[in-house]
Amino acid sequence: MRDAYIVSSVRTPGCKNRRGGFRETRPENLLSHAMKSCVERVGVDPKEIDDCMIGCSFPEGEQGLNVGRVAARMAGFPNEVSGATVNRFCSSGLEAIALASLRVGAGWSEMTMGGGIESMTYVPMGGYSPRPHPEFAKTNAEAYINMGLTAENVAAWYNISRQEMDEFAAKTHAKAAAAQKAGWFKEIVPTPATYYVPQADGTYAIETKMITEDDGVREGTTAEGIGRLGSPFKAGGLVTAANSSQTTDGAAATLIASKEACDRLGLKPIAKMIAYAVAGCKSEEMGIGPIYAIPKALAQVGLKLEDIDIFEINEAFASQAIYCCKHLGMWGTPMMDKVNVGGGAIALGHPLGCTGAKLTATMISHLQRTGGKYGIVSMCIGGGMGAAGIFEMV
């Protein structure tokens, strides 16, 4: 296998669904802007790209019809640049980057793009018309379980307290607010948001505003302040909107090239994906997926947890993120200082199919800032899975 080098990795801001900055911006607009910005950042002519792999958890409605191809055309890429849409639910964006890297590594392509999109405003969680299989659902109802209930299960089965969860949530907001003030999120590209403004004659005018930062960060959040919230998932439950990830709109893109393409085009390699693993677990405790995927990925390249400089572990829910860190032996150790250093999805959002690509861009930015060598992106996945990718700076 050849080395497949990341030469550019960017993301849009993440904005709260239905209430945030992208509430009236179509997902194709977000994705095409991220894709165009990704190549513009390094001055690459899009005609050099062979293929675009784009993650999307619910590829229907406005983000259906093979959004990977549609957005490539909208980004101004020539007809010769093909595109595909990839779905592994919450790890779709990371899966897309892995597949794009494999194409280059196998010698099938010289330059590819991996990315992700999810507008949870335009396409709701679960999609528009989910239809579980009637016979299978009778005996395997857990295959279709609500994600919030899986988080409640993890909290109950592994003794994660409400206090721990709320303190974790408050800390992630504090880290995100501090990172924003310090200007850490260099991977963000200012992104135009569109708004439909009613006019006196009954028509609508389209207005545009540039969004420059994640809009879900709540500075000053305290465990005491959010401790009054109840669970929407279970009577007397522990999982609340405040200690769960925010449903979010956003897009991200990563450009990957062979050494030959880098040399020919004068591109500077930034990083490379050196391992990728997925693993299955029980659907009813899907949040623990990273405890299986992370060791599996580490074993592929002979690394240990202690070798990793930055961890981006998706905070789908505080309960599962806490348990994963506990099970892996990180909780209460200095390694926790390397986990989600600029905050996680509870503050920054979880735009489903975009998240893996979004976290990759953020992780690379943190490694560049700190001078670290290795980073892990990992998340749990709906249906009962985990995924983990390991990246090495070059």
C-alpha cells in the first residue's frame, strides 16, 4: 500500500438545528462550500480529484440523490470528478475518509476527497419515513432502539451518575468556550448562511450572512444549572438534552493525495490515516462501541493509548463518553487532558454523518497547534457499533 497523505482538512461551523445559523441553508450548500474551500485552501485545481466520498447518515430529502456527486458539481468541480454517498450512521464521515484514503493507497486514485454532511434541520433524526421490518422487529426490537434509551442503559448498567454526566457536560462547554476565545479552531472556514426574508409584496428575498464559529457553545454552563432538567427518554432518567450531544447542521471535507501527486503539484503532506477499525456491540448499549474499536485500531499499528497525543472521542452522550474513558483506563489519569481538548459534541454539536470528517479536521488542527504526532478519532454508532481512526502527522 502507498502512503495516502492528507493535504487539507476543513469544516464549516456547527450550528444548532432549527434554531442555529444554518437553519435555512440547504445541506448541499454547506457541503459544496466545504469541498470548494478545502481545495482552495491549498490551491488545487479540482480537475485533479478522481473521486469524492461523502458521509451522510440520512441521505434523503435535500441531502439525498447522491449528495456526494451533486455537491461536487455545485462546488464547481468538473464533470469528470465522480462522487458517492457513504452511510455508516455516526461514523459516516470517518468511513468516507478511510475509503478515500484506501483508493489512493491502493493506487486506484491519485487524489480523492473524503467528507461528510448532515443538516438535522432539513432531515430529522431517523429520516422522514423509517419502516422497521415487522417480523424482525418482533424478536429484535433493540435493533431499532432510540439512541437516548441506549444512553440511559449505559448509565444504569455501568453506574454512571447524573452528577458525573452533568459535570462532564459543563466541562465540555467550558473547554469549547476557552478554545473559541483562544482561536484554536483554525480548521473552520467561514460559511455563508442563507435566510429567506419576507417582503412587503408577499415575496421572499434571500439574504446571506457569514457564520464563523460553532453556535451551540454555552459559556458559563454549570452542573448545578443543568441539574434541574429532566430526561426526555425515560421517566426518572439521567440523560438530558444538556448532557447529550447537540443536534447540528454542518459539513466537512478532507483532501487526500499520493506522494507522486504531492510532488507534482507542490503540495505539503500534513497527516495520513494509518489505521481504521470498526467493531460491533449490542444495539441496546451502542454507546460503548469505542471500547472495542479503539484497541482494535491501536493493534493494527502496534501503538498504545499512551502514544496518542490527541483524542477526539465523540460525545454522543455524556454517559457513554464517560464509560468509554473509564473502561479504557483513561478516566482520572493525565490522559484525560488529551481528550476533546477544545470541547466535544455536547458543546460543539454532532451533525451525524459529518461528525467523523468534522472531528478529523479538528484533531489535525489541534495536533498542528500542539506539535503532537498521533491522534485518534472515535465514536459510537447507531445500531450497535464503534469506529476508530488513527492519524499520524508527517
